[in-house]
Amino acid sequence: MPDLFFMKNPIRNVTIIAHVDHGKSTLVDALLKQSETTLGKLGEGELIMDSNELEQERGITIFSKNAAVVYQGVKINIIDTPGHADFGGEVERVLNMADGSLLLVDAQDGPMPQTRFVLKKAFEAKHKIIVVINKVDKRNARVGYVHEKILELFMELGATDEQLNFPVLYAAGKFGVAGVSPDLASMKNIVPVFDAIINHIPAPRVDEAAPLQMMVISIHADNYQGRIAIGRVHRGTLRKDMRIAHMKSTGETKEYKITELATYLGLVRVAADAVPAGDIAAVAGIPDVNIGDTIADAESPEALPVVSIEKATLKMIFSVNDSPFAGQEGEYCTSRNLRERLFKELDNDVALQVEETSSADSFSVSGRGELHLSILIEKMRREGYEFQVSKPEVIFKTEGEKVLEPMEDVWIEVPEEYSGMVIQKMSMRKGEMKNMRAERNTAYFHFFISTRGFIGFRNELMLGTRGTCIVNSLFAGYFPKIQSIETNTHGSLIAHESGATTAYALVHSQERGALFIGPGEQVYEGQVVGQNAKDSDIAVNVCKEKHLTNFRAKGEAVTDDLVPKRILSLEQALEYIGDDELVEVTPKSVRIRKRILRNALRKKAES
């Protein structure tokens, strides 16, 4: 190994992995701000790495991102990863760019389901792990308990003796401090984290003199430079203007010249004449580059092993909007627009699959979970796309004569008074209870349930517990198919005719169930305007006007009797719909509708 290279260019590559909301992005803020690197205006504010609009709104990391800081002359490439298992495709590929990981765990909650997922992937990548017990400033922090649970998790996941000998740090990310003991008063800054990275994360083991090899881990689209390939240089040195071999995962090889070369410093890419092995590079000049491709030496090209990504478990049908309101709110409404946008997403999302169907207006889109697909839908509607989507369906597999379906481990935390309801609802969906405990008037459940049975459960549980539950799920694998699962059975209130809703009509309709619309809204025949209190559909006239009389009446009296509408988010709408319903998505609205809009035709089809 060329030790001289490390003396000249000391580098550490580290990923930050954690469960959702355990303070990962806040800790990254502290690392960036307290380093010896100038961040400029990008370094102002909070949650610097979560720069995407959706990430800021939801408070979670969705897309992996790179930054680089310098501490005591060592360049530390920091790779922020998503904490939700639905974005596991992001985690699986970016772990290949690093040699170690910071595992962040909440000092009160301890290891959570997504902690298990990302830690398992880090072990598979043979990473050295540094444990950071964060949020020790919490009133209910239980550091000893959390440390014990982390050790149990390491052993459960089959950690080696070397991995079990992990260093432990304690931190309060929002204050930007860390230390080797949980005493908050003794913590001064974030420097102990930097020291641990330099001392415990190994430098990249590379051969700078060998022929070039670089794996493309992510793609960035630039209006001027075209497609920019980002990845770690595994061996050799990447130089500007050099000729390289672009080796696709399909086996095809083409030669190109690198037009622009950059590396990371702070939060931005900076131009570079050369990027040595072990560092992360951004390359322009390869027009058809994709994630998983290899950039190799033109004289002696050798492909790197393709990164294996877990397959999708859910699929939905994306189709052109054909409701009466089609084309009124969206900029891109045609099948050509929809097709181009969906296939373009494949360039950045390796866990997504898009297939054409027998209809030119419909496309089958498969992903890792409901959140994975709903984020794609939300991105598209914000870009001006208008379309409609079907109910999420699980993807079955066949092995020999057995039919297998995806199953999930589900952890539920609810006030103890709702425990009976949780057990009842889970048993109806053929969920198997693995564990249950009660602590501080809170019940904790661990269920094993099919993904098919779990669809729509979150929304149902949130309503049943008045929003007091916490639900976490993790894909467990494929198991034999379960027969006759009672899933999201509901009845809908369907608009009887097209027009503008009136308060007078809604007051009478709300006696049937919960309404999704308010007065003065435009609706069309076949639109779902509410949920029926019974498990059957019923058409209601929400546009009916009060007949005029010789007596004056105050309109406020009618409005006062009107119950506020239930506002459904995109995820809630996707969980709500049944097999005969669709979600109409536009930049301004999310509506639920029946597949067959005409009431007479729908009744005829049902009979």
C-alpha cells in the first residue's frame, strides 16, 4: 500500500447513519460549522445539508448528499444518508463511498427500526462504526440503557469482535457539543467527534499507481455541463482532459474525454486538475452515464462489481389524468410528459422501477414503500405535472410452486388505553404479535405482518388513537403468501353531480360520515367527497341549494352547524383509496375519485 500517498493527502470517508429524527442533520451542521473549512453563505442557518424543499418541510433526510471539511490537515468527506428504510436504495449505494460510519442514536429512544436497517448495511460494507449517543441533554435521557441496547443490537446483527469494540461518544447536537462522557457540563465543542473520526476510521486503502477505477454512485444534472457522475475513485488517479472508458452495467464500453473534473470542499464542488484514489470526484463529459457504471482506464478497462440493491416491494399505476378537471391546474398533462419524467427519475433513483403497460397512457412504477412512491409523486406535482395514481399493490414472487409476498416488522407505541384496539386491528389484518410491554402508561408492540395487510393501517391507527401513536416499520423479506387478509375496508361518499358545493347540502351530507370538502368547492360526478360511516359507498348531493321562500334566513346558522372538513395529505389519500378508486394529483389539488365516474355506469358494473 502506498503510505506516502496518505502522508501527502490524508483522507477519511465517513457516512452519518441514524433513525429518522435522532438529530443526524443537526450534528452534521455542527461538524460543518466547527471545522476549518469556509462554508460561505451556504453555511448560514440550520439543517444545512437538508437543502431540498421536501426535506425542510418534513424534517427528514430523503436524498444523500456530500460535503467535505478539513480538520488538522485531514480532509473528511461527510456523506449524509436518509434515515427512512423506504430510501434504503440511497443508503446501500452511498455506503460504498465510505470506510466507516457514525451511528447516531437518541439518548432516550435507543436503537430504533431504521437504526437496525442502516447498521446492517454498514456491517455488510465492512465499516468501522463510531457510536454517538445524541441528545444527552434530554430530561428523560437514559444513557446506560441505550448503550446496553446498542451492544445487544450489534451482537444480534452478527458484528465481529473488532466491530463490537466500538468507540462511544456522547453529544448534544443542537448545542454543537460532544464528549467522551455523558456529562453535558464537560462538553465544550464538537472536536471529540473529529478526533474519533481521524483515530478510528481507517484511511482509504488504495493503489494510486494502478489503472483507474471509479464507481458512479449518484448523478447530478447540470444545465451547462450535462450529466455529472459522482463517485469514489477506487484506484489510480482521475485527471482532467484524460481519456477514460465508460463501462455500463450492461457490459457496453465506450471511450470519452473528461471535460470537467471537481471534488468536494465545504458544501460545494470545486474544480480540480486531478483527484487521487480514495477521494470523491465529480466528472463531466460522459453523456449517457448512469448509477452503477464504472469509469475506468482507457488502456486497460476493468469493471467494478455492480452494487446490489434490494428489489421493490410495492407498485402503483401512474396514468394520464382523465377527470373532468383534467388540464386545468397542471402544466404537463400528456402521456409523453409523464413517460419522460418517470424514466428520467431512474437516473437518480436506483431502487425505483418503471415499466410500460398495455396502455400508452399508463405506467407501472415500483418502489420500496409508500413513502418512497409518495415522495416521487410530491416532487412531480411540484414540478407542474398532473396525473392520477392507483392504490399501492404488493409485488408477489414465485419460488417453485410457492407464492411469496413481502412482510414487515412493525413497532407501535401508543398510550396504554388504546392497546386493545391495536391488537384487534392487527389481528384482523393477520398480524402476528412478537412482543408487547408496558412502561410509563405507554404500550409498546412488535408485530410481524404482510405488507399487503399493513397498507392503509397507519392512517386508520392515527385516527383511532387521535394522533398519539408512533409507528415504525421495516421490510423483513419475502415469506409464504397469507390468504384472506381483511385490509382497508371502507365506504365512500361520492358526489352525485358536478357543480359547486353548498353549506346547506354539506350539513345534510355530513350526517352520513366525515367530509373531505368544504362549501364553495368545485366537484364532479364520481369524486369521493368523504368517508361513509358504513362500509358501503353512497352517492350524496353536495351541490343542492336551499329553495327560496318569502322568509329571510341567516346563512351563518347553516355554516355554524357545519363540521370542519378532514384534510387528507397525499400519503393519507394513498392509504385511503380502495381497488376501485384513484388519487388525482395536480400542482394545486389532491382529489380522490372512482375509476368509473358515472354513477349509473358504476352501478351497472357492480351488478
